[in-house]
Amino acid sequence: MKRKLAWIGAILSALYLLTAGPIPDPIPFIDEGVALAFFLKCVSYLGYDLRSWIPFFSKSDKKSASKKSPEDKDVTIDV
């Protein structure tokens, strides 16, 4: 049942993304970014990882910005 819902969600969000360019917004309260995120989540649930093709949806790094090692130095370049 979950796979069927994921397929339906992926198909509907893909159709929304395809029609978002040529015609005016069919559903104005849904942004294209939300539809893209929903599409990527549905497709990744189905086993296809498309996040590597989109640079701003890449997998998060293991090293977070708040946990810096002592060797990391903040470099400021003043121009």
C-alpha cells in the first residue's frame, strides 16, 4: 500500500512539475520547490536516488558546521 501511494505521489508531483512552466500555476499555494522535494522523497522511497543530480538536494555531510575540529580555521579575506 505504501509503495502504491509513493508511486501516485511521484506521478502527481512529476505532472505538476511538468505543467508548472508552460501554463499558469494550477494550484497556487503549492510551490515548485515543495513539489520537487515531495517528488524526490517519493522516488527515493521507491529506491531511485535522484538527489545526486540536483546540487542543492545533496546528502548532508557527516561533519556539521557547528562541530569544527581545532585544525579548521576561519579565514577572512578583506578586499
